[in-house]
Amino acid sequence: MERRTDLALEAKELFGEEIKGVSLEEENKEDIKITRLKIKNKQASHKLNKEMGTYITMEFPPLTDYFREADDKLKAVAEEIKRLLPVNGLVMVAGLGNPEITPDALGPKCADKILATRHIKGDVAKATGLGHLRPVAVVSTGVTGKTGIETGEYLLSIIKKIKPNAIIAVDALASRRLSRLGCTLQISNTGISPGAGVGNNRTKLTADTLGVPVIGIGVPTVVEASTMALDLFDTDDEEFSHQLRERVNPKGRQMVVTPKEVDLLINRAAELIALSVNCALHPDLSVGDLLSLIY
Amino acid sequence: MERRTDLALEAKELFGEEIKGVSLEEENKEDIKITRLKIKNKQASHKLNKEMGTYITMEFPPLTDYFREADDKLKAVAEEIKRLLPVNGLVMVAGLGNPEITPDALGPKCADKILATRHIKGDVAKATGLGHLRPVAVVSTGVTGKTGIETGEYLLSIIKKIKPNAIIAVDALASRRLSRLGCTLQISNTGISPGAGVGNNRTKLTADTLGVPVIGIGVPTVVEASTMALDLFDTDDEEFSHQLRERVNPKGRQMVVTPKEVDLLINRAAELIALSVNCALHPDLSVGDLLSLIY
Amino acid sequence: MERRTDLALEAKELFGEEIKGVSLEEENKEDIKITRLKIKNKQASHKLNKEMGTYITMEFPPLTDYFREADDKLKAVAEEIKRLLPVNGLVMVAGLGNPEITPDALGPKCADKILATRHIKGDVAKATGLGHLRPVAVVSTGVTGKTGIETGEYLLSIIKKIKPNAIIAVDALASRRLSRLGCTLQISNTGISPGAGVGNNRTKLTADTLGVPVIGIGVPTVVEASTMALDLFDTDDEEFSHQLRERVNPKGRQMVVTPKEVDLLINRAAELIALSVNCALHPDLSVGDLLSLIY
Amino acid sequence: MERRTDLALEAKELFGEEIKGVSLEEENKEDIKITRLKIKNKQASHKLNKEMGTYITMEFPPLTDYFREADDKLKAVAEEIKRLLPVNGLVMVAGLGNPEITPDALGPKCADKILATRHIKGDVAKATGLGHLRPVAVVSTGVTGKTGIETGEYLLSIIKKIKPNAIIAVDALASRRLSRLGCTLQISNTGISPGAGVGNNRTKLTADTLGVPVIGIGVPTVVEASTMALDLFDTDDEEFSHQLRERVNPKGRQMVVTPKEVDLLINRAAELIALSVNCALHPDLSVGDLLSLIY
């Protein structure tokens, strides 16, 4: 029985043994643990069931901490995002997921707080003094069940029109551990994979399918019930683990859960990502300036 | 001094005298007053500052009435919409406006309750039994200030991809009379005009610019302050009217107001339009079926 | 290791053996399974850790079903509530829980849709024609962390002032089974017990502490992580069960989870309870009348 | 014809001539204009139709400004509030108004962001380190139409139980000028008067009726339509003014309007008041500390 996770770091952890073609670097910045994992070849990609590329995992202290004031954290995240971004040109930020399903609302909540600047030209530029900012467009794609349009189709049609240099796609993820929800951030240059996320988009959103680099940013907000149950009994006792896998109620596979505090978790994660992305896109603006432009 | 209105009926009313090339038909259905106004030539279009085409105005009793139960009303509205729709093929419903500004949220609130069916194929069609329904796609365009993308550009890019036979664009409108807000519905085959609506889109959304027929549906939710003030002192005394126009504080032109009860007004109008559009698109489904599919 | 549940039916189930002083009656009404459990003496109350009294459990088909149209279900629930209510006099409906925490928002969301009538006197009674309705007051107590006031203190102070004949307290509950969330309803004449509910009020809300009969109505919306894990491996193998209890990660006790679809679940349960309570309090009004009075 | 206003400053302005028993002091602090108006005797109170007492009006630059960052503004407001508060003892903050009607939601939105501390004792005090803070309780009374309980009754019953030293009542107000909405703050030691506010409470909330000092804090969010119309044509020409009053459509008296941007206006005003009240109650905490405790 497989344990579902959208975090490359957890996929490696679950695989257990060393894998050729996977490199791992760890760093601690204040109270954030940063892991840079690279999947370098097809075999490794196949073993971990993750696209080839770079996955940066940032583990924060749990929810209790307040993000808004933590300029250092924003800057640490912004720095990682900036490294994956092209130096200039239009960036399109896409919030994926269903705004009406709280654990899936990370993308749209985040998109609501991204500063759009692509339209600031001519008179608007003069009036606002924002004419010099990097051009940014923002879309919330909604979900196929509500729009009748696949997320990939949706993005592709806007991309053809506005021709961004890169896309930042923000989505809620699934983790194998309850304790990671809301306080782990994954940033990757591999886009978003099918089956990933809370809403289970069926289309791959990658440079291959969309024609431009896609930076995927996500925070796990859900766990599959059976994955969580196995995690709670975590053990080195091979035989017991085997017994567990045998006995788990198969219905647990389809049930997906989120912590009771999901509203808080989503609000904070959306704000952390939105502010970090804004900082990465407009390094000249202070956090204070950004806050007053967004709210 | 001009009085701003997005209702063709009010534009005619304000013009006063007869206009060649404008026809008007009135009908009463239960407690709804229906007016069908046609602007037939360019001169008339220029005089009224409205596109050539058909404008159906439905005047309902004020807010006090409860829409949901009123199946007759839904059906009366659905019938008018159906007459303007192509007989078959994909229809795209577009909710225009800013969901965070209550009086401008009519479009997105309405879009949230439109049944999307374009994606219901294969397994989904079998599982849901909805495979036979007319294909419908739904988008909420947001506003340029939040997306960096003009509404026209946004719609055009999706249209190129999914190729609908017609578009239904839902938007909040401005009226000249406070008493009309929330209880007058305008349906037209002329799309949405620049400067119309609460958010003042700059692009024309018509068959000309979008390449497909555009049915515009709107409910007035705001009045310009000075327009409202002149309306409150309405008089046949030419001299007094002239005095009023002279003395009005020019700042009033830029101030736009909405009734205190705007939340109620928007919720009810969005539900009336959404249910009517759903009925017009899927005439085989009962209101009860539609409600259980949407909620 | 104990498994936490607020449902008396589950407490009995978990206890296993027969208990003297507990009676159980089952009935099927259409697709609802109704169980009437009575705890008749102190020993039984102690064994099950539930107050003496009557607990009616109504098990509905899962979420997929749409409540609003289901007048039969509303009436079945209303009938159970009516049996526990005094025949006449003021009833106070109290929504418990935190409106900002989705899985805890059942009480306040429900209270928002209860028809308040206590103030309808004199002119208002004439104008609305509602003067003949049973007097009802509605409060949302909020949570101690946000008000600084214990729920018991809060209710007691209002009770002293308005002197209701009975209280209906609505709260979100914890279950031992994920599959019960959102589709099981418990109605009891024993009020709300300390430690029950999602927010874990510390005060007992019973006839003893509040001085008036308290009808508790709840729907489970959360499961403790470890309780859920044990449930997923459910087994008759005593030894394996024992092993499980030994090995469970103690942190799982403090983690509480809710299904990904919690928003949908809460909205539907709140509407079902609100409409049922309204029906029980005003048996002369039809569901259609109630809907038009509430929205 | 009377023009309705809840601002004492505007009442005086409208009265025109000097009134014995009314004193007025003006001060400018940065870009805030502060006016301290005292109504000292019954005759003056009767003429202005306002309770005897002190009314502090703070006029801010319009909406365009961002409140959160403006620590100076918060402190200026906090200082005025602090002067009217008793030096120590429990303070109860009451948010008045209907959270579902945006222009009336100032009170409840503000209450949501007040730090409640009354319950922080024993273990909680140790765990949070907040045991030394001034005790504060927070209630949102809702509106009579939704609760069946008059606001005065509601407050009185809680007051009897928790015995505060003072009450701070926050409510949305009506102004005579559209330009004042959202950017004028009135703080008074006279409580809230009948007929004031957006929701038109019928009970007086004053030291007389509640038995404790009541500090009223409000921001105008609505204007009566006819009052606004007269304001737009404002003139010294006595005859024209008289004509206007004669001709105004009497229906305008019952219609109450709010600016299109009401959501923004309410959010910002609620945050300004909440942060200022928190600062006034806990002068030892920094704005940063307060933000991290509230969110």
C-alpha cells in the first residue's frame, strides 16, 4: 500500500534507501530548515514518482508562530523563489484550487494578495508612481467542476494571449504527516504534477505542457486518512508495519482529512506565500509598501 | 449635466422626446413589467448612447419579495434569455466584476451558481447521469486592477480556446433611480458597453470585439450621487431643474452610492439570474433539480 | 487508551458488553436510521461517561444527498425535537462554537438561520402578520478565547433576563468514525457536557447548571487523529488491538481532524438543523414560508 | 425638513448659530483634525438633539490612506479613548450592528479583533504570559431582528453578570455628508442614542440605562438619501434652500445609501478602531505584539 505525498522530500524519505541521481543539501536559517533536493535523472524520477528538477523544502516552526511580522522569513522564502525566476519579463501568478473548499483555497487566497502590475501604464503609471515595477498578471483558475474547463486549458489560453516569461503556480498539497500541514513549504522548478494537490487536477502543469517555465509553490494542507494512520503507528518493526498495511480499511484510501484549525492554517500560509512572491517580484519595495498596496 | 445610466429604458426616458428608430413594447406578466426596447439605427444609437440591438427590461416588485420560491419569475426570465440564445452548442457564462466590492460582485456571485457541464464526458457523464446536458463553461474574469488583464483580453483568450457559440456576460449596472436598484433586470443582445457597470470596464464586450454573440444580463446596484440627487427633486419646472443642474456640487459626479441593504440585494439578484440562466440552458431540468446540482 | 466520542451511541458501541440501565430502540424512516438510547441510572451514566437521559441518533445517507429539498427529512428531525420541547413558552436557541473555525461553526451558522420572534409585538406583529408565532430568541455565544466569557456564564446571564422555558443548544461534536461526520445527528434532553464539542467548553450546559431544560443538538464534524487511526484498523483480534493501542504516537491524541469537504458538510448540517428547529417551533408554517422568512 | 446625523459636530454645524452651553476646541495632529465639542447643559442638548457630554471628532484624510502602518494615527486615537476610560478594572467592548449588512458591520467586525483577556487566569495566564493584562470582555450583540432581544436588554444581562467598570460600544453611524463616510471617527462619553446608527436601535445605551460609563465609538458609513441630496446642492441662498426642502421626494427620507466602496471602508475603519481600543486598553503592548495576538 502506497502512502500519498506531494512533497519530494517525503517521497525520498518513504523510499528509504539511497537513490542514484538524487542529491540533497540541508541548511538552517534561523528557525527554518531548508532542504534542497535535486532529482537528476529519469530513473530517480521514476522511483520517487516526481518530475526531474529542484525541490526546495522549507520547514517552519508550527502554526503558533505569527508570519506577518516575520520579515526574515518572508525574505528567506522570497530569496528561494527569486533564484528560480527569470531575471525580467512578465510573470503570471496562478492560484489553483477551489475557493469554496477551505483546505483547497490556498491558491485563490494567495492570488487575491498578489500585486498585479501588468496594466499599469500611461496615466495609471503616472498617477500611482508604480510604472517602474516588473509586469505581473494574476489569475485564479477555479476548478474544472465549477468552470467546465481543465486547469491546463485555462492557463494555456491566457498564456497564449499575454505571453509571460514564467508562471508561478500556487496550490494546496497532500503530505504524509499531519505534523507538516501548514508549516512546510515546497518550491520547485518542475511545476505541478497530475494527481497532486487537494483537488487532484488531471493535467500536468509544466514547462512541457505550458511552454514556459513553471515554478510550483505549495503547502500541504491535507493527509489521506490511511496514510495518516500508518504515520501515527510509525515503527521500525517490519512485521508490524506489514500487518498494519494488510489490515487497513480500504475506504481510508479515499478519505482525506485536514486539521480542525484549517482556516487559520490556510490564511497564514496564503499570506506568507503572497508576501514572499511579491517580495521576489519587486525586490525594491519594502514589506510595508507591499502591505499598503495589497490591502 | 448628464445623468449616468446603463439601462437603455432610462436613457430613452431621460431623452424625453420620441426617437425615430426606437421601438418599445410593454407587457405585464403577473407582477413583472416587461419592456422590450429596440434600437434600430445608428442615429438612435447615438442619441441614446447605447448599442443597436434589443434591450429587455424586467421590473420586479421591490426587494421584500423572496425570489427563490418564485418559480414563475425564474421561468419568465429564463424565457427571455432563451429567445436570445442560439439553439444549441457551447455557451460560456462570464461573471464580470470584483467579488470583494459588494455592489460589484453580482457577476462573480452569479457565476458561482451556474452549472458547468462542458467537462462532463465519459466516466463523469456515466457516474452523474448528466452527459446529455448542453455544454456550459463558466468563468469569473476578476477586474483589471487585481489581475493585470483587461476583461476583454481575458475573455478573448478563453474564447479562442474553447470556442463557445455564445457568451452570457453578467455584470452589475448603474441606474439613475435609487428605487430601481436590485429589482430591475436588463437583458440585451448587445453585450456590455465600455463605461457601463460598477467597475467601469474600458473594453467593449460585444459580438464585434469577441467574435461571438454576447448576451448581457445586468441588475443596477449603484447610482451616481449627483444623478440620484437630481432624481430626488424630479420636477417638470424647467427653470428649477436648470437651477439644480447649475448648483450641484461637481464632486457628486465621482461619488457612486448603493443602498444600505446592498448585501441582500446582490445575493437575491445573483440567485435570480443564476437560476434563470440555468433554466434557460437546461430547460429539461426542474428548479429543484438545478438547486440540488448547484448547492 | 480511550477513544473520544460525543455520541452516546458510539460510547455504548465502544463499551461493548450489555449495560444495565441502558435501553435501545431502533427505527427506520425512509433512508434514516433512528436510534433512541436511554441512560436510566447513575452506574450506566458513569460507565458510558454520558449524562442520564435520552439520546436520539439519526443516521442519514452520506453527504452526497441534498438536504434542502428533502422535506421528509426535515419533518422527521423536527418531530424528534418537538417531542423534547415544552408545549409552549419562550424557547432560546443558542449557537455554540467559533464562527471563524469552520469545523466549529455549526452552532453559529445554524443560529443565523433561526427565525427570531420574541420581539414581534405591537406594530411589528401587525405589519408582518407574525404576531401569533411562538416566541423564540437566538444567541451565538462565541468562544471564551474571543469573548473572555465562559459559555455557561454567557447563557446564564441572558436566561436570567429573558426567562426561556427551554434552551436548544447547537454544537459541533466529535465522533470516533470518519464515516459519521456530517451525516449523523444527535438530539438529547441532557444538554451539552464538558469536554464535548469541537471547542471543548469547560462548563456543563444542563438543566442543573442553567435552570431550564436544555435540548442538545449536534452533528459530529471532527475525529481525534488517534481515534480515527484505531478505527481504520478495526479488528476483533484482541492482541492486535492491544498492540495498536501500545504503539500509537501519543501526539495523535491532541491532533483533531476533519474531512477535506468540511465547508460543504457544515453548511448542509447547519441548514438541516436550522430548518428542523424552525419547523419544530412553528409547526403551522410550511418549509417554503420558513425559507422566505429566513433568507 | 430635518437632516439626519449622528455626529454632534454636524448637528452643531447644521444648527448654524452660536449655542450657549456648547464649547468647541480644535487641534491638528499631523494630518488628523481633532475637534472636542462639549454639550454642557440641557438646553444645548435639546437644541442639538444630542446627549450632554463630550464628543471628540477625528477627521482623517480619505480612504486612500492605509491605516495599518500608521502607528501614529492609532496612538492618536488610543490617547483620546484612554482619557475617557477608568484607570483600571474590567472593560467590556460591545460590537453593535448586523454582521450580514456590510454598512452595519462595523461593530461586529471590530469586536472580532479586540483582544479578550478576562478569562486569562491560572494555567492560561502562565502558558500565555498574558496574566498581567487588563481584563477585557468582548460581545457582539447582533440585532433585534435576528436575536429577538433588544440591544439594551442584551448588554444589561451580561453587565449584571460580569460587572464591568466601563463599556466601549462600537457602532456604524449616519452622517449628513457623503465625504465624511469612512474617514471621520466620533468618540464620546455619552454612549449610543436611540435612533442613532445604521440599524436604528431603539434603546438608549448610556450610563443611565446600563449603570456603567459608556464610551461610544463610531464611524459614519451611511447617509440618508434626501440629506445627501440637500448636501450636494449646499448653498447660502436661503430661498433656494427652502425650495429644495419643499420639493424633495419624501421617499428619499427612508432610503439610506452607502458608498460603492463600503467593504473597504468598513474593513479599514474596523481595524483602526480595534487596534486603537486594544492600544488604549493595553498601553504596554506594541502594535506588533497586538497584531500577533489578534490574528
